[in-house]
Amino acid sequence: MAGAARARRNAPPREEVLVAAMDMIAERGLEKLTMAGLGREVGMSSGHLLYYFRSKDELLLQTLEWSEGRLGAERSRLLTRPGTARERLEAYVELYVPDGHRDPHWTLWLEVWNRSQNADADARERQAAIEGAWHRDLVALLAEGVSRGEFRPVDADRFAARLRALLDGFSIHVAIGLRGTGREQVIAHVREFLAETLLTPDA
């Protein structure tokens, strides 16, 4: 018990650990992220890290939640700024698509998705909450665009599900570096799709 108390006193703030984990993924790739290596970065033993995070799966999920929190704040800023619904939809798409091959956020997302096959109910619910936030924001934006006459009268929920499936598929290609699917090419494909299926002629 005394050792656990010392560990709590000496541990760096939780966010410092998550920032360090994200930095390691960005600089060295996910395969180089080990509990021992992360412990060295933040001055903790791998045992102490496991005390706080229980497992590497939990560490990865918490790191993803932290990264998504930052993206969520940026998404909120973009979606509440002045401008047309079309302009804000373009900003949403640009925020969604990875920056390029081995984008650290998408690298982490893919790993968490892969591990989710064996995840418990709590972890699955937390992943669903992340997905749900992106979906709800998109549905609200689509509904606004429809009401303002910028978008065709689509079912916002159904269209959002299909658009996000398209974005996910293209984003995976960008993140893994599939030839012929760079970020700019993908964004051009999505813009073409939206012009064909969603935007009104006046928009």
C-alpha cells in the first residue's frame, strides 16, 4: 500500500502520459510504443503505468479519447463559425481525412479498432461514443444545410452514415499509404461525391 501511495504522488499528470504516448506514435510509429519505452519518457516504470492504465489496450484507448477530445474542440470551432453550411461541411471533411501516411491519430484509431474485437463492453461503448460525436455533428450540419436550401432534401441521419463510411474507407487508404489515394486526391473525390449527391445547383 505504501508503494502504491508513493506511485500516486510521484506519477506525472495523466495528460502528460497521454501526450507522450501520442508523441511517440507520431515520431516512431505505433510498433515502437511499449510500456517500458513510454515509462522512460515520463519517468515511470512500466509497472507503474500498468497500475494506472491496467493494460496497453486501456492506455491506447485513453490516448485516443484524449486525441479525440482535441479534435472535438476543433470540430466544434469549425462547425460554429460564421459561413455557409457547405463551407463548414468542407471543413468537417478536411478535419476528418488524415494528414497523410502514418497520421498518428489515424494510426492509433486503426489499432484500437483492430483490438476492439476482444474489447469488453465498456471499451466498446467508449469507442461508440467517439463515433457518435462525429455522427451527431454531421447530422446537425446536414439538417441545417437542408433547411437553408444549400443541400438537397436528404435524410440527414442516413446520408451522414453513408458519407462517414465513404470517409472512413478513403481515410484508411490515406493512413496506410495506399498508392493513388493521397489526402488531396481523397478530398477531391469527396467533393465530387457531395456535388453529385448533396449540393443544390445554387450552392
